[in-house]
Amino acid sequence: MKKILALALLAMLVLPAISFGQTAEAGAAAVDSINTSFSGKGLAMLGAGIGIGLAVLGGGKGIGMIGSHAVDAIARQPEAAGDIRQGMILTAAFVEGLGLVGAVFCLAFAFLI
């Protein structure tokens, strides 16, 4: 996880430096296009993209934890494997449903604003 955060920080530091290394005319044209492109719709799309990413990451983390804890429980009590597996599948379905609902809400807000 630390490597991913370090890579993201490095990208945030390097990418602006690359964009600033351009001619004055190209920079002025880029600034004009940026000033006109930051409308409510563009920001709604940006927020929707971030929201969908967070919904998917949360769902994946939740399903991973459910599977991990179910395997631990089955290892402790092999005779209860059927009941544990049934509860795991049901809970994983609910978590996946919440991730999909989050993604749908983000898309709906992006396109309806």
C-alpha cells in the first residue's frame, strides 16, 4: 500500500512539471481551454469518477474481508462449513449490491446534473 501511495504522490509531483515545460503560446491556449472547461458538468463527471472508484474499492475490500474471515472460520470449525459458506455468499452479495448502487448513484448524479 505504501508503494502505491508513493507512486501516486510521485505522479502528482511529476505530471504538473511536465505540463509546465511548454511554450508560452501553448500554455496560454491551455489556460484558456482549462478556464472554459471547468463547468458544472465537468466537475460532476470528475466527482462521479471518483465516487465510482471509491464504491468499487470499498466493495472489493469488503468482499475480500468476508472471504478471509470465512476461510478462517471454516478452518476453526470444519463441521460448520456449509452454514459459514452460505452466510459468506449472502453477505458478499449484499456488499456487491451496495457497490453497484454506489456506482449507479454516481452515474445518475453525473448525468442528471
